[in-house]
Amino acid sequence: MTHGKLHGTGMNPLTAKERERFDFAVIANWIAAGEHVLDLGCGDGRLLRYLNENKGITGYGVEIDDNSVLGCIRNGIDVIQIDIEGGLSGFEDKSFSHAIISQALQAMHSTERILGEMLRVAGEAIVSFPNFAYRVNREAIAAGHMPVSEDLPYEWYDTPNVRFFTIVDFEALCDKLGIEILERLAFDVFGQPVTDDPNLNGSLAFYRLARKA
Amino acid sequence: MSLKNSVGLVAPQRFCHNAPLTLKGGGCLPSFELVYETYGTLNASRSNAVLVCHALSGSHHVAGIHADNPGNVGWWDNLVGPGKPLDTRKFFVIGVNNLGGCYGSTGPLSLNPETGKRYGADFPLITVEDWVAAQSKLADHLGIDTWAAIIGGSLGGMQAIEWSLQFPERIRHAVAIASAPKLSAQNIAFNEVARQAILSDPEFHGGHYADHGVVPTRGLRLARMIGHITYLSDDQMDEKFGRQLRNGEHSFSFGVDFEIESYLRHQGDKFAGFFDANTYLLTTKALDYFDPAYAYDGNLAAALARAKASFLVASFTTDWRFSPARSREIVFALMHNRRRVAYAEIDCDAGHDSFLLDDPHYHAALRAYLENIKV
């Protein structure tokens, strides 16, 4: 699909910049002022910077990519260059209020380990990911193509994503891993919250997670 | 060498401290001298000073060239200069030869004022803590209350860490590259073999070889050969030398057959020609003893609690002497204390020696970090 107007709705999908701000605002809403947070797959550290500027948080980002690490250093973000596929050994139990993985879980192989580690080192986890079962993605598959959409913007041959999953799939995994879903938000590509069948109508999902008591 | 982006001609300077310095090991130096070089200009607010700490065989000659020996380029010239990652247009950079060194600072080659003869083996054992204490006297002398940054690789990184502990208020940024919070048993083992090579050289004479007019070159040479094996990675050694033959055929003798043998002999000979054996011994001991967590039941996080500096820690994937895991220990101990720390794990095939090279990601990370330091 193109990035223009959708299905005669007269609405424009959020631009990449608006989308980023929107994602950050959703996450910031779940973070209390002054928290100590860990951002996994933190890119060039812009989420941490946003949370620092808007919520006064402290914390660290974790990245493996050289250019992203450089970006963090340039942005004055405390970044730890390690591969989280191997877990978070060395990070102490419950040393963060929140561990965040913002649209990066789908690019990791060791999904279960990472979710488990996030809830070991932090009291709560915040996870956001593109919903593969979003209507537009389903239509692409039905038409015989791998989906390329607002939240899955890559062609199949150059995507960094390695795990393709849906809201329903993710919730089943949480259940299997003994993870409690404290809150879930789903949004369409216009940034509007979706409550009606989010697995079909939600393009991007956000979760606030904790260990089941 | 190309003088492009070079600090150009530099001349060593000398600082005399005419008061006693009590050493951690119990000894006391009635006075001492340090040779140092400076690059760039100290700004009016004295906020742009950066100390570069050297490793085992390094010196105060960090960058540029000397007029009387233009071939002797500073050991970290690829890092320090105008427009280089440690930019001398912004920073006032100081290189210092450590106490106990053999490049002109007070050390085993100096005259012992009590005997009028060279100290030799009577020079007291010096620790990383003592180096830092001596460097602080130089900082006082230069009017530097607070370093913008202290940077070092390997043993130099340990000095940066030690500064953050001994003088938490006097260092804003610590840059520890290819370093470790303490030596492992294997590290100490290699040091001990190197020391034994020197100590068992018949020309060592209990450390008073100078009185006999000889130098334990065979021991020093062996020590350096062992050291060089640990500075390179297995892969890089294979890539650089493999099983290449010096003369194209097997000689079936104990002469030099393989290029790696030739390389090690060359490095050993070169080193034994200028480095002092007593300095080598005491420097390896300083390495062995360094362990800030020792006084905290091995708890590094507790030891680093008093550090206030922001840190950049960097390691190299193929460094097996001070592996990335050792750098991560520092990082996690700082994280425990919620200190500011950035950690770059650099994919470079050159082993421990990588810190002296100019891998693009490595230098880019240093440049980015140093550029953000306010002066």
C-alpha cells in the first residue's frame, strides 16, 4: 500500500515524525516522573532523550548497532553496546522501574528470553510492536504479497524484522510465560485508539506487562 | 610522518615535586620528578585539560615529534592532534611518564639521594594509586583543579578509574579503553612469567645490573615476546604471519623459520634495547596489585560508589588479555551506582593492541564522546 490517504477516509496516516512522537507520548504516559528505565534496542537514544526531557527519567539504552551506538553517544545518551539476544546477564534484578522495548522485539530472535529478562531487571515491561494481523496486512497477504504498511515499512527482502506476530499471538505467549498484561493499547495508522477488534483494526500495539503474582 | 593534523614539534618538560610522597606499599620518596608533554592551550577557566595515561611501555610522548628525533612519533599520535578525536584545538592535553618509569621521571634509573647511586632494585614498588597521587601533584603545579577528562588504554584505563576514586571531584569524565577492574589469574600468570624471565637473567644481579655495567637484555627480550603474544589476537596473528617462512624453506634448526618468530625476536630486541628491566618489573606488579574492590570484599560496585565522573568504557571483541567481559564488569558496577556510563564494544580483529589503532567505529565513538564534553 502507499502512504497516502486510506480507503476514502479523508484522513492522512501519521507521518514518520508524528508517529514517533505519538509512540513516545504513549510510552511516556506509562512512566512516572524521575523513574530509572532501561530501553532495549534504543536506536540513537531519542526515546530516552524524550523521556528525560519530559519525565526527568534516568536510565540506559542498550544497542548492538555501531551507528546507533554512535548516535546515542552524540545525543549524550548512556548506551551499553551489547547483544541482548544473549540475555541481560550483568544487569541486576529489579534495578529499573520499567524496561522498554519499543518496536524492536520483532527484530529479535530470542523473544521469550528477552521478555523474561525484561521482567527480571525491571518491575514492569513496556512493549510495543506492529500488529501483523492488522487489516491492511491481511489484505496484502490475501492479495498474495508480504505486507508493507505504515508500521511494517520494509520489503520482505530488506526487513530487519525476524518475528512476525499479532496481538492475539503475543497475548498467548504472555499467558504461556506467566506474564500479566496490566494494560494494552492499540492504535490505527491515524493514531486513533482502537477498541473494536484490535487484532484486526490495530496497526500498532502497546503493552504494559508484569510478572504474574 | 605526515605533519597533517599533527601537534608538530613538541618538547618534554620537567616537574619537580620537592616534598615527600608516601607510597601505598609503605615506602616513601623524599622527592620526585615527572617528565611530561602538553599539547594545545589551557583555557582561561582551566576547564579543558585532559590527562592521557600510558600503559606498560608507554611514555609522556603521546603525540607529535621531537626535534632531535623526528622518527619518534608519539604513541597515540593517531588520536591526539588538531582535528583528531582528542582535538588539541579544544583540549589542553597532557602526557606524563609515570613514577617508576624509564623515560625521565623518577624511577629505578634515577639517582638515590641517600646513596648517590642509581636506585635499581631499591626503588620502592609503585602502585596505580601512587601514579595517580603523583599525577595529582603535577595537576596542582599546572593549576588544574579539575580534569575535563582522563583517558587511557589498558593500564592507562586503570589510572582513569583510580582518578575517579581517589579524586572524585577532580575528574569530570573517565575514558577507560581495553581496561579491567583487576587482573585475572591468567593475566597475573603472564606477568609472572615475564618477571621470571628478567629475574632469572644472569645479568640481572638482583636488580643492580647498572652497577655492573650490564643489562638483563635476554630477560627483557623474553618478557616482551610473551607480552606481544597476549597483545595480538589468534586470528590477527594468523592473518599477519600464518605459517609464512622467513627464508622459504624449513631449516631444521633452532634458527628463525617462521615469520612470527622473526617478529617476536624483533619486538623483543627492540624493547630490550631501551626499556629498563626494573621498570618492567614494578609496572607489572602495579598491574597485579590494582584491585579497587579488594578493600570492599571484592564488591566492585561498592568500590566505585564514590566515583562521580561520567564514564566512557570501550573494549575490543578480540582482546583476550582484557576481554570485553572485563570492561563490562566496570560498566555494570557503574550502572549499579546509577553513574553515567556509555559502553562501546568494538568489533576489531587486532586484539588488545586495538586501542592503539584507529578502527573507524572506535575513533568515531571517542570523537563523539569527547566532542560532547563542555569546556
